[in-house]
Amino acid sequence: QGQLVESGGGLVQSGGSLRLSCAASGSAFSYRAMGWFRQAPGKEREFVAAISWNGLTTTYAPSVNGRFTISRVQDRNTVYLQMTSLKSEDTAAYYCAGTSGASVVPGRPIRGDYWGQGTQVTVSS
């Protein structure tokens, strides 16, 4: 499955932007769909965004659609989450997720099969 390491979290003001990165190890990265999830204190982990193995198809949670963009660079084994127009309700620990599949369906979440350690995003109002 490989290892996933997130970075890029931090403190940002409401309306600001951040870009999260997820560096993946292992040869399977290029053939697997990847995603991002988040978990706020006292809440369950929720799906945020996912991208197909070739980067051609993406899917987003309704709460972030139009504000967040997921992308990947295959030769860097890296997945990104560009977050704009951040709101206080986006405050959470963000987790990179790997899957056992290759594709994603627009409008539908994915199931994460293995995880990174998480990076904290805090949006101040």
C-alpha cells in the first residue's frame, strides 16, 4: 500500500487559501485513486475530495465543491488539495487517503483504504 505523508496545514484567516500536499511512497500510487478526508473535533471523519488514477476525473463533497481543487503529479507521487475561500467550518485535521481502486465517480465519495497521519487546518474568523 505504501506510506502517505501530508504537509501544508496551518492557521489561516477566513477567506484565505492553503494548499495541502500528500507524498506517497510505493509503485502502486500511479494506478490508484487518491483522496482527502477531514475530521473536526467531536465529529466523524468525512469525505472531502478524490481523484482518479490518471487525474482525469474528480469528485467533491458538496460543502467544498467550487472552493477546493484536488490534483496529482504522477512523477512526483504527490496529491494536492488547493483550498480557497476557507471558512471556519473547514477547520479540521485533513487526511490523505489511498484506495484499492483506480477510478472515481463524480458526485460520489470514495472509501479510504489506507491513511496518512493527518495535517491540521485551522481557519480563524
